[in-house]
Amino acid sequence: MIDRRQTDWRKAALGAWRGARSGPAVTYGLIAACCFTFLISPVSGLDPGTGTGDAALAAQSAYFHRWGVVPAELMSSEPRTLLTPLTALFVHGSWLHLLGNMLFLYVFGAMAEERMGAVPFLLFYLGCGYLALLGYAAAYASSEQTLVGASGAISGVLGAFLHLFPRSRVTSLFPFLFFLPLRFPAWIVLVFWFVLQWLAARTAGSGPGVAYLAHVLGFAFGFLYAWGRYRGRVQRA
């Protein structure tokens, strides 16, 4: 005799498992990886062994140098530096840096992953991030400033989103509109964002601060990839 309750339980469990598989697992996994990496890093301030004052700053500097991109070293083609554009994608310089990037990835990554598929999306994300950081390093080949963060990869996701879902409506906060949460078509928000990054990249150098050029390059790579790979298959609604 078959226990119907047990059968129903198995069906429910199988349905939940399938639903989890069909969700944006890669997007959530990338967010989890970045958050975990930050929490165990000396930058989070949660490890008492890091110390305080100059000791903490020294630990953070060593951490960034080990896992981040130093353009001058990357352009020297030393084998140990060739993977740093990948490791740098999971390293962030502050809580605000981490939370800002993860918010953008959460908002735009899920739909892009759903359209591309999990594995293609992961390869796309890593590829955009690598190329964005490599392009920045090539532009500032003599710079000794360390570059960290997932912004280049996430910018690639934004570029792909612009092509794939131009008419989707996203909630945005604009300073000149008193930070009111307003909904706009994605193409307006993303084009506006890209123009701001491009203008900032024209005036910013290779010194400390935001690597706007990496944002511009990542966005361009992401848009061109989506345009070439998914031409004619954009959102029409």
C-alpha cells in the first residue's frame, strides 16, 4: 500500500528543488561569495586579529595587493598576476562599496541570468569583469594603485540588460529629483548611468578612487556581447 501523504511530500520536495534550480542561483551565489569574502577579510573590521590603527591599515593594504589588480604588475605579465582580475572581482574596499555593488547585481543579475542560462551567465560575468580590469590596466599600465571590486563585471551585466530588457521599468533615485523613488524604462536609467560613468572616466586618472574606465569598458563589453549573441531576441513588452 502506498502512503499518499509520503508521496505528496516527495512531490512537494521535488517541486521545491526544481524551483530552486530554475531560480537565479548564480546571481545569488556570486552575492554570497562576495559577502563571505568581505566578512572574512581585514577590511570588514570583524576580525580582532587584524588589529587597529596602522596595523589594520597595513593588513588591508597587503590584502588588496595580494588579491587585487596592480596595473603595472599585471602588464608585466608575471604568471602570479594573471589571475588577479578574477580574484579582484570578489574583493571590496568598504561596506559601502560591497553593498552598492551587490544591490546592482541583485536588481539586474537575476533577469540577465534567466535569459542567458546559469553557466553562460557565470562565464559572461567573469569574462566581462576580467576584460574590464585588463582594459583598465592596459590604459594605466604604469599605475601602482590597486584595483578591486566587482564593478566591471556588474557593469557588463548592466550593458547586457540594456539590450535584453530595454523596456523593463526599474525604480531609481535621482539626486536632482530630491531622491524620490521613481520608475523609469531601463534604457533611460542605464543610458543615463553610462553617460555619467563615461564623463567621469574622461576626467579621472589612475589615482585612488573609483575606476570609472573599468565601468565603461565592462558596460561596453556586456552590451556588445548581448547584441551579438541575442540579436533579435529582446524584450518587446
